[in-house]
Amino acid sequence: MEKIRNYEATFISKTDLEDEEQEALQAKYKNIVTENGGEINNINVWGNKNLAYEIRDCKKGFYTIMDFNSKPDVVKEMDRKFKIDDDVLRHLIIRVQE
């Protein structure tokens, strides 16, 4: 039996997405967690910020930070989806120590 752990996922998406598209992108990753038995603790939206360097010809990115509890296999699936999503420029998922 896998233990449920605390994680934080930060992802930077393209700024040219409409508000509805940004919300749909956030909902997509929320659903990955909740549909697999996880729980969302908090979603912190920082919005548009300048990037330290260009990523795929983008000078700005839309930052979203999601705190959640889940099993490790949910994190693997989320990581896989982040990697193939064209709207996500960068992502980082870390395990938060209790």
C-alpha cells in the first residue's frame, strides 16, 4: 500500500492563453489528482511574470502553484502529462516534508 504524501507542483504556462483556457489547464491537473484519490490543499495563481530567460520564444509565463496530497503514482502521471502539454513551458513537482 502506497503512502499518501504532500507535494507541490509549480507550472509555467504560455501567457497568450485566454482566462478560460488557463482555468481549464488548472482544472485538468486538479482532476488528475482528485480522480486518482488525491486531495487539493491549495492553488496559488501568481499570474503573468517575466522569465529569467526565454523559453520557446516566450519572455513571460503564467505561474500556478498547486499543493496537494496523493500517492506517488499520481505524481508520475502528472509529470507525464506536463511533459507532453504544449501549453506548459516548464514544471516542477517536489515532495513537501511534513
